[in-house]
Amino acid sequence: MLEELVTPKKTLNNRKRVEKWLIKNHKYINITAIEKEISAPKGLVQKFVKYDKKINDKWISPLYTVIKKFTSFNLR
């Protein structure tokens, strides 16, 4: 995956989108599968949802990409 330069404002917007989406939809998703998809530490998303532990900045972009990928309803 290519690393792109992301402005701090864009990172903040992505963080807000990811956090809001996870809080809203955590009942309907397989959290472990998302963590495996981005090779994140086990429990990263669950700790955020359940205990309100902040997600490290390095995981926001991969989470945003995965969420964006499976929430788009593209018909192929």
C-alpha cells in the first residue's frame, strides 16, 4: 500500500468519521475481522468501543480505508 502524505486536518476528519462510525455500528460488525484485515493488535477496536480508549493515529487511516471499502454499495 502506498503511503500518502496526509494533512493533520484530514487525519482529524478521518478520525472523527471512523470513531463515529464504530460507535454507531459496533453491534453489527465483526470487530475481530476488521482488526485482522489491517493487522492491528487484538482488541484495538473493542477497547475503543467498550472502554473509550483512544485509537493510535497510525491505525486511523487503515481503519478508514477498510470501513470505506465495505460500506460503499458498488454493484459489480
